[in-house]
Amino acid sequence: MADQTFKNVVNGEPVDSVSGETYDVIDPTTGEVYARAPLSGQEDVDRAYAAAGAAFEAWGDTTPQDRSNALLKIAAAIEERVEEINAVECRDTGKPLGLTMAEEMPYASDHFKFFGGAARILEGRSAGEYMADHTSWVRREPIGVVGQVTPWNYPLMMMIWKIAPALAGGNTIVLKPSDTTPASSSLLAEICQEFLPPGVLNVVCGDRDTGRALVAHKTPQMVAITGSVRAGMEVAASAASDLKRVHLELGGKAPVVVFDDADIARTAEGIAGAGLFNAGQDCTAATRVLVQEGIHDEFVAALAEAARGMPTGAPDDEGTYYGPLNNAHQLERVAGMVDRLPDHASVATGGTRQGERGYFYEPTVLSGLRQDDEQVQDEIFGPVMTVQKFTDEAEALRWANGVQYGLASSVWTENHGRALRMSRKLDFGVVWINTHIPFVSEMPHGGFKHSGYGKDLSMYGLEDYTRVKHVMSYFGE
């Protein structure tokens, strides 16, 4: 039974859908309806874009200082209401309350603080005379109205990754959260209204048709999405018909390359933590492990033991490391990938659903996988780690790069030269050495190949939400 109803936020006000239609929001810990959200249609999207277009006239002309002050105030408001925000996020996603408060909430405010500062130091090339009697300089300007679509695995964080740099750059926004996790996006949008002019940030909830309407609309000059490869391809195809700029952060299949000089216990613990965090529902998750043959068997045993020590459970269960999968379809997908394990592979630990209520799946390690196996090539997006055995550096590199994705990777070794060689040759947008999954606001995140293009976080992320204009002035007689 639904006990609350979320709202769209359009032109500074929380509103229902124009039609009054809603849809059910499911609690993944129980599999039952716990709320309702607006099922937005074309008219809702039209109204949101009209508000964003009107607001851009003034917001695009604000000073960097004004935008910075607004973002810093939002950061402070998040810190003041952090317990409420954390509770809403965990109810919607099933994430553990304590771990989410410790690992995600500090970054929710920090990203706004970073982009609040970055708004004031956006730079172009210095002015100069590249032609006689003429001075040239470069202006960085906001793109305009931006459409954004965020996923269900990190609904709050991915919204912030999208809106903070866009706002810092002087753009206005219409954002659609995932239909399964609209709660924190609706709440954050309402919080932001106190510090932003009406229409600068708009949120419309809905289903895939709502997202398609948002992307296909004529108003935005740019569309940004974090989501699946399939969704990214649909967005890129739709945007191409109108030559919109596109920013894509898509799937991943991160290779985790463990050489025989690595500390087995420490490495297994680190990889298990990075592979199971958020139930492995992370495009950068450490779920594709390549282990050198000399330590393979010992490492598989250590990884299985470490995984068993990171249990799944409800948000308020003591000792819970990760919560349920997001939805029934995702549980079915993860279970199917394990159930179709080829005969040459085996389950070292886990491999089954946990309980009959909700979408929980045991921490799972699969060994004996080969490079062309489905479980190695395709994104599982669950608490499942695969292990392959390699012989030497060349084979490890060939297998690591031998997937369609190019988002994240890591190398575990005590050999400095090997670490540098691997980091240069790994075809991924992020390479970690002797760690996996930490992010900081100052460094860029984004991938290659089918993982998309464009950068989140850092000054590169801010620059992606600007356009470059050349201005030339004649100063001769």
C-alpha cells in the first residue's frame, strides 16, 4: 500500500503530472508498493522545458560568483538535512543506512562545493595576436537548456554528478530520474528551489516514454545520460536527428588484474569490497577478476572467503554490506547469468537468491571462466564476481581489453614498472593501482568504446557543459 506520493518539480514548484496519472514505486527490500510518483507525459515535458528556456535568459547571464554562492548554499542545505536525505535514498534503493551515510552522503555535498568553486575559475586561452592588427580571445559560455536522465543504481549521486557542473556552467536543466528510484531526485530538486530561480532546475518523473520525450524535445541543446549501453545508443540516435550535443556515461565491465606478487589477503578484501558495494550495481564495480596462474587457486579461496564476510540484508540490518537488487527484472537477469554458467566454470561461493521477499542475492564468486563466456563479456550488474586465470602480462592485457566496454579498471601488483605499463595500455577511462572504486571531485570519470564519452566530475566535467566561442577584434588604424 502506497504511503506517500512524490512530485515533479517544475518552474520552482512541486506539482503532479498534468494528467494526474501516477505509477507504483516498489520497495526492493519487500517487493511491495510503498509510494507513487507522477507518470509524466509530453505536456509535462513541454512545461518543464518552457520553464527552463525562460529561466536561461537570466541564469545564463549570472556571474560565476552568483552561481558559486547558490551551489555552496545547496551543499550546506544537504549537510543540514543529510539524515532525511539518507533515509529517503535508502528506503527507495534498499541501500544500508549506515554505509550509505558514511560512503555516499559526504560526497553529495562535496561535489556541490567543488563545482561551486570551479564555477569561478573556468578559463580559456589567453588573449593574443595570431594575425597582424587583430587580438583573439576565447569565451566559455553555457550551452543553454540541458536534458538529463539518471539511473537507479545511485539516484542521488548521479543526479548531483549531472546537475552540479551544468548549474556551475550557467545552464538550466530538465532531469528525469529512473522510474524505480524517483524519491531522492524529487527531494533534492525541492531543496534546490530555495537557492535557484524558478525554472533553473526542473524534475519530471515517469517511464521510458517520458525519457524519450525529454531526449527528442526540440528545446535542449545537450542531452546527458547515465545508463545502459542500449539506452545510450537510443539517446545518441535520437539526438543525432537534431544535432544535439550528447554526454554519455554507460555500462562497464571493469577488469581487475591481479599479479602473483600482490598481497593475496589484502587484495582479495579490497576487490570483494569494490565488487559487492551497492550489490555490484555499479558500472565500475570490480567484478571481472583476472588472476595470474601462480596464485590463482589460493586467491579464489581468499576472494570467496572475503565475499562471504560482506553479507546482504535490509537497510537497517546490523552488519549489512549491501542491499537488494533494484527490481525484479534485475534479480532475474543476475540469477539467469549465474544459472547459465558453462560446464567448465564453477561457483566458489553464493550463486542463489536470498530469501523469498525482496530482491536479495548472495555474494557470489564464479571461477574457471573463459574470455568468450557470456559472464565475462556482458555486464551482470549484480553481486557476482568472475575469475579468469592468466599466464603473463601480455595475456592479461589482451583479456582485460577484450570487451566492448572501456570505463574502469585496476591493477594489483608490487612491481612499479608493471603498474605503469599496464596503466598506459589498459583501454579504460579510469585505471586504479592497488585499489578500486574511490572517486574524488577533482578527478574526471568517463569511459571509452561502448562505455560512452564525456567526463563527469573535475574541471573536465564542467567544461563539457560549456561551449567555446572565438572573438577577434581588429585594432589597426
